[in-house]
Amino acid sequence: MKLTTPYADVLLPLSAEEFAALRDSIKAEGVRDPVLHTEDGRVLDGHHRLKIKPDAPRHVIPNSASWSDAECQAYVIRSNWQRRNLSPSQKAELREKMKRIAFALREQDKKRFTQPVLARTFGISREAVSKWFVRSAKAGSNGTYTNNTLPVRSEKPDARVKLSPQQKAAVAEQVASGRSRAAVAADFQVGRRTVDNVVKAAEKKAAVEAERARKAAEAKAAIEDEDRFVLHGDFRETLAHLADGSVSLIFTDPPYDRDSIPLYGDLAALAKRLLVDGGSLLCYVGHYAIPEVLPIMTGHLEYLWCCAVVHTGERARMNYFGIRVGWKPLLWLTKGSRNEADRQRFIDDVVISGGRDKEDHDWQQSEVEAVHFIEGLTRPGELVVDPFAGSGTTLAAAVRLKRQALGSEKNDSQVALANRKVTDAYRIALGGDA
Ligand SMILES: C[S@@+](CC[C@H](N)C(=O)[O-])C[C@H]1O[C@@H](n2cnc3c(N)ncnc32)[C@H](O)[C@@H]1O
């Protein structure tokens, strides 16, 4: 009899390692358990064995010719539920399938598929089955038990099987290269929905990056004088030509990683030369880095304050510290004391941020805080500098407020994007079209 495998995807596939181990064992010892199938040839147990050894021994399940799809699927799950070494999220996924099948069986024959029978069918507790039906009734089922009556649940993240960023990248790469999502889920010991979510996030990120690249190319082509507002290169070289005491405010956002901490020292040294007397440097800094950053900056400038930019969106969780982060620090240092007139213009040290706009840069900041400090600490016509310009957020805010603006950025495509953004803001500020 020719066998068919209509229920192959009811099961979660074996991981590549598990499959290789099964292949080796079959090679060494042959197939120990026969492939089980219905009287009309539908395989219910032994899909992997059959794949490895198409002539594996077979066994017919008695009285199975008339089994419905739901009955066959229930058999497939029961024979694998306890045997397989599944991760918690894979188990949760299989339970969802069980539930659907249980509802279909109930729909097929209410009298036969009572709750105790369903519990025995799947080899799980009666309480678990009872909960499914109670929940379904609460969710508004009108007495029919089709797949559609199942309340849709969002997948809870599986705390025990967390994918690292590298693993997420590998998941997305494998799916992109054509491997089935189910096989990738099996390899990484996660549920199918986790893979779907990872792929969706990766596709979104790729689309954002593609759009940035497109805009950068367009901006490059459009702006003849590319170095208009943002100079391309390391700020220690590109801003070296600026005259001593020519800058009223440096407002900037250096990279947050540990390797970049020395940049804060170079930034403070440059600020000491460029700032007007009493001028200010405000820079974002990671909370964790403050104890290391402050001593290297205060070798050049005076520490004045630590301002807070309060997040409005979802709070990031810093797992390492066990902290949900609601604000970011902005260190404020000055060249000598602030002058009396400036101190009369009181400024709030807390800014409610404008949310996460990451269209042009992964670390793009909201313009709200740049506007707040540029407006409060400088006057129209004065020069505002951003040595780590990124997508040009600070400089766009500066030109909108009719200040002069100059920045530096070492990333080539970011320079083009930033120049486009600041030029557009500049034209609008002058009263023209973007
Ligand atoms: C945190 S991001 C700034 C993001 C920016 N605030 C925005 O809203 O788009 C830091 C930027 O500094 C740039 N950078 C790092 N080191 C630099 C250096 N030595 N000179 C100039 N730019 C640098 C990086 O390429 C990156 O774009």
C-alpha cells in the first residue's frame, strides 16, 4: 500500500541535531519502532523514521479506515507529546493545536468526545480539557466548537528560551535562505510564533535600512555642497579649524558603548577650546557610564548639572541591572561659570521627550530636547555644534530656531541624510519650500 503523510506538519520537526542522531541510530540499529498508519495508508507515527528509511517496517492501526482528520491528528499528537524533548514554548504551541483538535472532535460527535474521553485521547488531565471549554464559553462561543471559537491568545514570551540578538539574526538568516520556519523553530527550541515574530522584526529593520539607504543616495545626489552643515569625518579633525571661543552651545549624543567612553574626554577638551566663556556642553550619556565619564570630562570643563530626558514610549528593560528605564541623563558642563545674564533665564532640567522616531538613525533622538536646550541656552545667530551629528537632529533644531549650526559625523551615508535634513529645515526656516 502506498503511504501518505497528510499530518506531517502536525508535529514539530526534529532539530537538525535530533534528526542526525535518529539517522545515526537507524543506521546502527535499524528502525526499532514501526511506522504506524491507518488502514487507508495515512501515516500517524514515524514520519521521521519513514523519511530516513522509506522501507521502514510498518504497522496498520486496526479499525482506523474511517478516522476523521481530527482523530488522526489527535493520534499524532498523543504519540509525540510525552516522547519528545520539547521546549516550554514548543509545548505551548502543541497545546494550542491540541485545543483546536479537541474542539473539532467535540464538533464531530458531542456524545462520543466527552471531556474525559478527550483527556484520555491526548494523555492530559481532565481539568486542563475542562478549562479549554470553560474559557471558550466565556469568550462567547455559542455552543459550537469549531476552530474559530478558540479565543486568540497572544504568545507569552518564553522566559526560559530567550534568543540572543545573534541567535535572532541567525533565525532570520536561515528563514531568508529558504529553510522552513518549523525546522528553524525546532533547531532553536522555540515556538513557530517566536520565529514569525523574529522574522517580522528583521524584515521591518531591513525595510527601514533600505529606506535610509535610498534617502541617503537621493540626498547625496541632491546636495551639491555636501559639507554644508555636517562635515564628514572624525570630529577631532573636522572641527579643528573652528576658532577658539566661537561656539555658544555644544549639544551632542556620543555613542553609548563602553569602547566609546574615551571620546567624552576628547569632546570635553575640544569644548574647552571652542566654547565662549560660560558656554555649555550638554551630552547624552548612558547611566552606567557616568562614574567613568565625569572624571575625564571635568579635567577640562566644570560639572554643572545632570538633566533628565523622560521617555514617553514603552520603557526599555535593562535585564542586566533589573531596571525599567524611564529617563536618560544629559550631562551639563560649562566653560567657567555661566554668566549672570544667562542664569537669569531659568531653564527646566526635565524634558518630556518626543518619543522614539528612528526613521533616520538607530539611535536617533527626539528633537524636543534639542529645541528645549538650544532655545534656553542660546540666542538667534549664535553657533550650535554637534560633533556626533548622526541623522542631524540637533542641527535641524538649531536652524529651525535661527541659530547657526555645524556638526560632524563619521558615517558616510549618515552625513548625506543629516545634510538633507538640516538643509530642508534651513530652507523652511528661511521661509522657502523644503
Ligand atoms: C548616538 S549616535 C547620534 C544620533 C543622533 N543624536 C541622532 O538623533 O540621529 C552617535 C553618532 O556618532 C557618530 N560617531 C562616532 N564616533 C564619531 C567620531 N569620532 N566623530 C564623528 N562622529 C562619530 C556615529 O557614527 C553615530 O552616528
